[in-house]
Amino acid sequence: MDAVYVFRVTVRFDPAPGVAVSPKTVETVVEVDADPPGEGEWLFFRDVLWRGNVGDERHARELAASWLSIPVDDVQFAELRLDAAYREALEEAIESTPEAFDGGDPRDVLHRHLGSSIRVVDDGS
């Protein structure tokens, strides 16, 4: 059971005086492991994303900067890439904690936060 959040991130180099960097910003793809449903920070999608976008841009830049240890100018959510087993477990976890989602149907909850940015990939089994 696997899942990763995928972001497009623009990082900014902040070199020491007397050091030149070109270009000063670079766009990269960042993949962040999703915690197993019901464990750790599994509510990341609820707390950070809304309709397939980051909900609070400043907070998202701070998160990305903490992941990368470099200043971040921009963060765009790309997708939640998961296998079928993770999706099933995620829907079950949402259903078992209705208070965290105002009693919403798991598919509606996922669509509300992730929009159409869910990509189920073959788990290799």
C-alpha cells in the first residue's frame, strides 16, 4: 500500500555575497510520502489541500521549504498518486472518522479536497 503527494515547487537560491547563481529560481517536482490512512499525518490532504490546490499558499511554501531546506517561491499541488489498496484504506479511514469530515461520503470528501488530482497506479501485484 503506497501513496505520494506530488507538488511542483519553485525554489530560490539565496547565495552568499560575492556568489552569483543563474537562474536564481528552479522548478522541480517534489514527492512526499503519504502516511498510512489512520496513522500519523494521514489527514494532510484535508488540512493542506482544497479542490485540488493548496489551501493556504504561505503555509504550503513553509512546508515545502521545511522539506527541502531551501527558500520556496511557489508550490502547486499536482496529484495524489496511490495504489488501489491505499485508496481503499483511505476511504475506509474517512468513513470510520465521520466527525473529521462532517459526515461526508468518502468519495465526496476526496473530491472536495483533491479535486480530480487522484491518480491510481498499478501496485504491481
